[in-house]
Amino acid sequence: MFHDAKGRGLHSFTRRLLLGIGSTLVLPGAAHGFAHATDVAAGNRSSTSPRSRVIDVHTHMLNSSFVELLRTRGGAHYSIKQVIGGQTGVYRDGAPFMTLTPGMFDYELRLRAMDEACVDMAIVTLTSPNCYWGTSDDTLKAAQIVNDDMAAQSRRYPDRIRFMCSLPWLDAKLAVAELKRACDSLGAVGVMVLANVDEGSLTDKRFEPIWDEIDGRALPVLVHPTAPPATKYLDVVQYNLIASVGFMFDTSLAISRMIFDGFLDRYPNLKLIAAHGGGALPYLAGRLDICYDNMPAARVKISQQPSTYLRRIYYDSVVFRQDALAMCIAVAGDDRVLYGSDYPHNIGDMKGCLARVDALPAGQRDAVRGGNAERLFGL
Ligand SMILES: [Zn+2]
């Protein structure tokens, strides 16, 4: 049985959701207790074995109350129903974009999976569609449910669990108040924002008070994709094209827009983390620059090439090829890339993402495993 932060049994709704998918879950083997990653890794490594702890900056948790609120108050855009394969998915405008898995609701299962994968600490966040739906009351309630739960879990497992807060971005005043509460009272170490807020751009004027507060606090911000704007026109209902392609361009568009908008000059203390290795951004860096060089419209608000801004933000390591990780490091710098796994999404992969990081040259490897995250989050 799954329990939330206070040990309560999950709502019957969530139990039903998970019953439909339990048989497909691959549970981790026997836990290693709380063995450090280095102890386990030492068995098959030379004297260059990694010494830094592993900190996962892209990893998610939900809870049953949040899912129930989304189901009942998600409005016209969101629905929850079965996806092909029998699992339960969240849909936007008829297109599935997020599949619920047991690991999203069970911290003990998470810790066992972390032990199995040799991950020391997880900085957990909610995932999409985050809290950007419903009335002001709904969006605030959703954020508070999630932030309170994650704070309780980080108090329960202080060496293993930290969290970045979710905010009711649709109401800036409420969002600033919740940001203050989450950081000052609950111990949040950063903020998670989706790459579009109910189809609104992150550079939209209505979000300025929230960015002002984040910049003033110099907080890390995970920019995480969701179903892209205008999903219903993109022909992405079939084949889960939101997950494979749509997410990458949601992030790439959001960060590119911020760069060309001069956002990083206006908010010099921002520590943006572009999810999934920056989406397509490392691959597009040269194209962003040549557009800047040859198109006056691209130079209206900035006076440096976009690739210089790409070195000012951070990236996680949630990419699925070694050459993609190498390109991300080449574009960003090895002080800007952070281990991430996207666990427990159905394509989340703690072990595979860590294996690619561990295959890097020793200096890069230790920085990406956790050294950069320690510095960025002050851990
Ligand atoms: Zn994710």
C-alpha cells in the first residue's frame, strides 16, 4: 500500500490508478541500506573511482491529494485516463503527456531505487502539469499540498531528500507569497517552473514580480517542459510525440526566448537549469548565433551572441546518448552540467544517466555527479 508524507493511505482514486499499472513496474532489488555510491562503485573501478556524492537535480514526486485535485479541478484542458499499454496517463487537450507510476507516490520505494542506483541525494520536484490550472484557490492549494508534502519528506530524510518548490504562477501575488513560505518556512532550495505557464511565455510581464523575488534570492530554477503551447494543433496525440519531441522544443523555445529577450541581463542572479540537457539547445547553439549575427530582429534586446548566454545557465544530464552529454558539456562548460535522472517517469533512468556521467573524464565526472550541484544549491 502506498502512503503519503503523513503515513496516510492513498485515496482510493490513486490506488485504482496504480492498480492498473502495478504489474508493469520493475521494482528495484534488495536495497543496499544507505551505502554511499562510492562504496559500491569501488568494486568495479580503478583508483580513479569517483569520490563525489551523487545528487539528482531532476527527479519527481507527486502525492495522491494533488492528483485528486487535478482530476476534479483540472478544467477543460486536463483529463486522467488509461494510455496504450494499460497505464494511467494525464492528458492535455486529448494528448497524453505524463504517465503515473508507483514511484511517484512512495518515498520508501524511491529511497530503495536510489540505493540500488547509487544515488545519494534527490532534489525532488513536482512534474507537469504542475499547478497551472483551476481557480486561484485551486492553483494555490495544489502548490501548498505539494510543497508541504515535500517539506515533510525532506525533514524525514534530511540526508537524502531536498526539494524545489512549485508555485501558483497564474496568480503572481499568490506565487510570491508561496515562494516566501516555501523558502523561509519549509526549506525549499529552489523553484520549479514549467517551460510554459498554461501556454504563457515565462518572459510575460505578468510574471515579473515572481522573477524579481527569485532573482533577489538568487535561487536555482529548474525550467521543465510540459505539453507545448497549441498542443492540439501539433498532431502529437499518436505515438507519444510530446514526450519524445514536444518536451524538448518546449524547453528550447522557452530558454531561447529568455535569451533573446535579455532576460538573463535583467535578472543577473538567476540560476536557470534547462531540463533534459537543455532540450535541443546544445545542438542549436550555432544556429542561434548565426541568426543573431544575420537577423537584426534577433539583436533588439541583447548585445552578445546567444551561445554566451548558454554558458550562463545550467543543464541536467537527462540525455540518453554519451555524445549528447558530451555536446551539452562542450556548449555549457563542465561546471554547468548536473546529474539528473527523471525518475520515476517511465523513461526515467537513474542507472543509465549515472553510467554516462561516470564514463566522463574524472574531473568532469565528479563535477557532474554532485560537485556542481553542491555549489549551486549550497549543499
Ligand atoms: Zn522531468
